[in-house]
Amino acid sequence: MTAQALTVLSADTPSLVQSVDWLALAPVVITAAVGLAVLIADLFVPERAKPALGWISVAGLAVATATLLPLRAGDRTTFCLTGDPAACSYTADHFALVIQFLVLAGALVTALLSVTAVRDTRMPAGEYWFLLLSSAAGAALLPASRDLATLIVALEVASLPAFALVGMRRGDRLSSEAALKFFLSSVAATAVSLMGVSFVYAATGSLHLTQVADRLQDVPGQLDTLAMVGVALTLVGFAFKTAAVPFHFWVPDTYVGAPLPIAGYLSVIGKAVGFTGLILVTVIAFPAYSEIWGPALAVLAALTMTLGNAAALRQSADRPNSAVRLLAWSSVGQAGYLLVPIAAAAYSDRDQIGSTVAYALMYAAVNLGAFSVAALVARTKPLHRISDYRGLYAERPLAALSLAFFLLCLAGLPPGIIGLFAKVIVFRSAVDAGLGWLAVVMAINVVVALYYYLRWTALLFRMPEGAAETRTTAPWPVTAAIVLTAVTALVLSGAPQLVLRVASGSLFPQ
């Protein structure tokens, strides 16, 4: 072939070389790179210097979170198809940036709690920090993913290290049992989702969410059933991550068996992964089948909040691990509230999902704060009973006031103004979508949840039983985690317009 023919051929053939926007990828890449660096450094660092690996991880997560600032315009994409520039595999829009902030900031608080936990329980430092950072990198990748393959890969990168983190306490039967239960149920859910993705690909011939959405609007009649089944199966894996009923059974045992910082991590970042995936596949990829996933998610939301709150009510204050179990069942109930705006988006417009994101921001701050106080109390009372918190105000007044504020936020009562605002936003999304019955179910569940939140709050200020415990000095990383989450919740309560702006704005490009 002559040089002239090669020139003509190259001019007519679109380039297959994709440009990479490294700034858009920075939050994910930095988190993953620091995790790999920590794992390698663990091979050469002497045992006495292993705590430094934790502080390197904390610093890496702080830097990764800071790299979101140059991206705040929300207009960057990368790994786009050369023939269709609108079909991209990675998009750093406002939705992705808000969720990435939630994930990385939540992982930073978890890392602060873990610095002390890793040292005290003698968990292998290098492996622990590598797994935590790897999971955080996968969770940060997921909200920016815009094709089904990347979504599933991000989901598994976030999940697989979490299995190992849950079972990190060697020789602990509860820890091993929790990790095995979490692993088996999650793998089954992922396998079902992969089958759903394959069905969707067979019906549409594409994995990119925008192309899938376009092609599902005009699916040939013989492929319509295949597409519907694929849509339903794809949702299963993400519903599992949100702990929606009936995919919730792993939650209480997993939280009890996991190290306390990891239980808090799963309660916030694990849910962020689940509801983010649900939003992307339903609102962006499957709007043509909203008549299928809309009613299904509405029913799941009602069942999830009802069962979660009912189980939380049954927790006995004197039972070992009752505090962690109550937080676990509470997180199931909160997952039901998170699902309401996603279901509402099927009946109105996709901007409803801003209510889910706004609620998640509130929930992340106060729930991690509750787990931070639990980690402090567990240093002297390792049975994790609710009754162990009796008289906490007399022993640690600031910790007791912080936990009371966190619980009131979760209940939606003053002075936890941000909790009240978040619940009103979610309630309004159901009403605006015409889901009056779901709004009624939510209102009933909010009233039911008041009982166990207020019962725990009141216990903090009662007179302690027996002799006063010897007060130990709180490790400053745990104190920093409590202060960080408390200040965040206070700022949000003092300026609820910050959350309202997320709820009312359009997070996706129009």
C-alpha cells in the first residue's frame, strides 16, 4: 500500500486513541496508589514503625478528598467512545463529586478510628490499610462509572476487600462467621447482577448507560422480555448493598463480627455504593422500564424501613452487642428512607434523587459519629451493650452530648435540625411523586423509630449504676473522629441550606 493510500485511510478512519483526564481520575488513582504503596512499605518497615502506615493512609485519603476541589465545576469526562463522544465510561459530574466526597471523607473518619483499633487488636497493619484504601478506591470509582462493566468492577473492588476487613480479627469466631456470611451472600447477589447485565447487553448491544437508555426505548418485541428480566436482575446486587429487604439478613451479624470501625464503614460507605449504583442503573440506564423498577423500589422501601425499625425495637439493653445490633437494624431502616426518592424518580423526574443524596450526607456524618462514640465506650466496656451507656454523661460529658446529638439527628428531632430537614425532603419527594401511601408508611416508621432513639438518648443522662468506672484517656484519633463528625453535623444543622441545595439542584448534566 502506498504512502498516499495510507494517508487517505488514516484520514477517513476515526482515531481509536482515547485521551485520559488524569485530574478527573485523581481521587480514585491517589487512593489506590497510596494503598499499594502502604502494602509494599509494609514489607520493609520494622514492627515498631508500623503505626506510620496508618498515618500515611490518613494523609492519602485527605489528599484524595482535597483533589475534588479543582473538579467542582462537574464538567469533566474521560474514556469516551471515539465514535460517540457522549458515551463515556467515567464522568466527574456533580453527582459523582458529591458521592466521592461522602465516600472519601467517610473513609478518612474510618481511618482515624482504625489507627487505634489496629494497634490495640494487633491486626496486620499493612494488609488492613491496603484493604481499606482499595475498598475506598472502588467506592469512589462507582459514582463516576457510566457503563455497566465499570459499575460491576467498581462494585466488586469496593466489596471484596470489605469481606477480608470483616474477618480481620484472627481467631475470633464471630468475625470469621460474619465474613463468610457477608462473602457468600454478596457473591450470590453479584452473580445475579452479572446475569442481568448480560441480558441487557444482549437486548441493547451496548454497556454504556446513555446508549442502553436510548436502545431500551425501542427494543424489538422478541427481546422485550429478555430486557425486562435483565433490568430486574441487575438491580439485585445494588439492592443487596443498600441492605434492602429481603437482601438485609447479613447486616446484624456482619456488623457485630466486624471490627467496630469497619462496621461504621459498611453502614455508610457500603450504603453509598448500593444507592449510587441503584441511581445510575435506574435513572440513567433504565428510565424506559420505570414502570418495573419504580413500584418494586417503592415496595422495597416500605418493607425495609418497617422491618428495620421493628427489629431495632426488639433489642434488649442488657444483651451483649445490643448497641451494635441496634445501629445495624437502624441502618436497615434508614436504607428504606434512602430508597424513597429513587422510587419517586420513576413517577416524576430524575432530579428527585437529589433528596437521596442529601439524606445520605446527613446520615453519613451522624452515623459515623455514633460509631465513633461506640468505639470510645468499647475501650472500657467491650461487650457493646446499650446498658453500658447508662450514665455516660457523668463519665464523659462531651462524648455523651455528641452521641445524644447524633441519635436525635437520626430520629429527626431538634436540635438535630439537619435530620428533620433531611426527612422532610425525602417525605416531600414521595408526596410530589404521588406516592401518598409510601409517605404514610414513612411517617409511621419515623414515629416508631423515635422510641428506640430516645430510649438510648435518655439512658446517657441517667445516674450510673454501681461504683464509678475509672476513666481512661481517650486516644486522640478517636476524639478527632468524634469532633470531626460532630462539627459536620452541627454545621449542617446550622446551615441546612447546604443540604437543601443538593436536594433541589440537578446533579446530572441536562
